[in-house]
Amino acid sequence: MKARITAHKSFVIGDIDRRLYGSFIEHIGRAVYGGIYEPSHETADDQGFRADVLELVKKLNVPIVRYPGGNFVSGYNWEDGTGDKARRPRRMDLAWMATETNEVGIDEFQEWARRANTEVMMAVNLGTRGADDARNCVEYCNATSDTYYANMRRANGFEKPFGIKVWCLGNEMDGPWQICQKTAEEYGRLAAEAAKVMKWADPDIELVACGSAHRNMKTFGQWELTVLDHTYEHVDYLSLHQYYDNRDDDTPKFLGRAEEMDEFIKSTAALCDAIKAKKKSQKTLSLSFDEWNVWYHSQEQDKSLEKWTVAPPRNEDIYNFEDALLVGTMLMTLQNNCDRVKMACLAQLVNVLAPIMTENGGKVWAQTIFYPFMYGSAFGSGTTLRAIVESEKYVSSAKREIPYLATSVIYNKEAREIVVYAVNRSLDEAMELDVALEGFEGCRLIEHIELYADDLKAINDKDTARVTPCHVDLRDDGQIILKKHSWNMLRYKIGE
Ligand code: AHR
């Protein structure tokens, strides 16, 4: 099979905000306890953070990490995770039916983030709580004033404010599973008022309003319109969340899911623009795709988890090779929508729906999905070009026309490089790829990285890394071959 990508220097989609490569740590399962934090682990540092985990997180190069939820945040009292650890309450976490010890809270997490070279994207509780606690939390984290919550932070040993820039106004408030679900009217009003007082406490913060929990919510569309009618002038981003599964073991359909993600982004942007038009606003709202991934492998086994335990092994999806292909393709979709999607969070980071897995007291390892994300984050900086793709298509069982070739093309002006990410979705044919980079002088292919496994269901575990990237030898005739069902990164150097 043959395919062709044509990109021109002048035809651009937009500049990539580095925060497109964000991730997420929720108080759920073993994400925090046994994940980033395990004081008894042999690699634990002076604060109890696992250094082996930190090392892998740094390799992923995530610029921002959403915290502390997720569904968890809708029942969370942020003060529980501050100050003297000995006095912190153990609480029922009604989101995940577990016991939260509060050993880790914002005091510790902001320090972990510093050590991981990342920033915190903080979510506030708009489930059981409201505007009052939200503005207090902003004051605690960011204020320099001589006032109650800023002084509480100082008394807890933090003279310098944490300087948290991005704040989520609750989480998936339309979901019936959410602690204190809201109607769009209720949430819209609450989010608008919370946003106002949070920005009065710190005018430099950026705020994310909740979009629908996912695209298949019955109220998708109407939720966005109503919420934005109330919040449009007070917020900076609208959130999107989406997870895909291959429960019916239909790989061609599964690999085509990123096309649906693309439609989801474009229709959400259209909903934002409808409100912009209605309000005659000058402002164009950006999108924060702050939960995305594959999620299904663990759902059956999670049904038997015992209630009210501390850090049970919940949502521990073991990702296979085809999941890595979809995650790589979803990341390309985010890159190809970088004009609207300014932030995104792979959900999540450690143990829970995660690229990084640990065993308690033991090893850490990279799951299959680690690699396309790592290469996306490491080399996907700059400007996404509007690539023209010529590729054969197939029709999936979801009655969608899916091009065999999925791609994104990114021009990094500073590095004088162009990076082409490419997935060949064909399950049985290799692809001969022709890449035409126009408007650039003397582009030379310098590296071809490939992620491939013969077995689509191959996984990595603590002892064996079966799915790892490799360097492909560059051919003298310049021909590029993308193996059947493979993820690839092609790096070009632009001539002087
Ligand atoms: O990431 C796991 C959960 O998925 C989050 O808590 C919630 O926001 C979403 O439904």
C-alpha cells in the first residue's frame, strides 16, 4: 500500500501549547499511595516520594499534572491535606468507596510536582462544596496577603506561594456518578460565581469549566450551551473527557476512534463559538482535553474490590500494543487540533489508567502507551502543519471511513526540525510512505523510530518489556516503510 503526506511551511494549524502533554494524578487506587508516594520504598526520598517513579515521570516530560481529581474532588475538603500529618483525618471517599488517609495533600503534591519538573492543574470541589472553599483554596495556594488562608500556608511551612496557575471548576458535574451531580443551570451559575471570586482572589489564574463527561452523554451539546451561557466571560477553557475501549475486540473500529475524538473536539469548539456569537464576544474560548485514554481492561476485576480499603488496586488497566497505537493516534489528533486544544491530560499517570506501573515495595515499569506519549512530548513542540494525507481508507463496523494512515506534522523552528508522527492502521499490509515537505530548504530524514509488535495484544510487565521502540535503519534510496499496525516518528533536519 502507498500513502503520501504533503505539508507546506505556510499552511499551519497553530502553535502547540506545551501543556498539551499534561497528565493527571487523582486520589484513587494506587495513583498516590503506592504510586508517586511510598515512604517505605527503597527509592523513597526525604518526603516519601518514589525516586524510581519520578525518574520515569521526568522521562515523559509532562508540563502539567491535574490534581486531586477526577470524581474524588467532588467530595474533597482540601484543608484535610494540609498541615501536620499526624492530625489529618481519615475520610470515606465516596467517589471510589475507599479510605482516604490524607497523608498526601496539596502541601505535598506541589512539592512532588516541583521535583517532577511539572506544574499543578488544581481542581476545586463544586460537588459538596462551592465558591467559598474554592476561593479559600486559591488564597491558600497563591496569595501573598497577610490574611487567614495565606497565613495558614505560612504556618504550615510554606512562606512562598505555590503559584498554581490553572484551576478546574469541579469535575464531570453532569455525571450521575458524581458526588452532588448538578443540572447545567445549577452548575453554570455555581461555576460562574466561583470563577468570579477565585479570580478576585488571584487575577492571574486561568479557569476551566466542565464540559460534558463524555461525548455520548445524552445532554452533550445542551450542557455546553447552558454552562457557557453562564460562564463564558469568566472562564478560559472548557473541558472535554473521553476514554475508548475495545471490549468487542474489533481492532479496525478501535483504531479508528481518534476520528471520533476529532469530531468531538470540532463540535465542542463549535458550541463555544455559538455562545461567542450569541454574546457578541471578542473572546475565543480554548479547550482543555483534561482526561483522555483507553479504559476497559480493569473494569471487571474492579467490581470485586473491597470497600473502604486504603489504596486498592483500582483501574489498573494493563495496556497492550493496540492500545499504544490508539493512544499515539489520539495524541496526533490533539496536535492536529492545537489551535483550539491548549491543554490536555493523559488520564492518568501512575498505576491508574497509566503509562507508568509500580508494584508496592517493588519495581516500576513503562506500559506500552508510555512510548508514543513520551516521543510526542519530547519532539512534538512547535507549529502543527496542515498536512494533506493521501491514503487508502477502510470502512469500520461503526460505518466510518478511516484512512489507513494517521499523521501529524510538526515544524519546530528553533530546532530546525520537522517531526512526522504516523500510524499505519492496516492490520496486514506495510505502507510505502512518501513525505513531501514544501517551502523548506533541503529536508533530510535523520531518524525513524518505530513502535511495533507482531502481537496486537502484547503487553509489558514488571519483568519483560515486550513492546519498546526501536530505531529503523534509514535506507539509501530514502524510501520509508511503515510496518503493518505500527506507530512511527520521522525526524527531518531542515538545511541551513
Ligand atoms: O480517570 C478516572 C475517572 O474518569 C475520573 O475520576 C473521572 O473524572 C472520569 O470519569
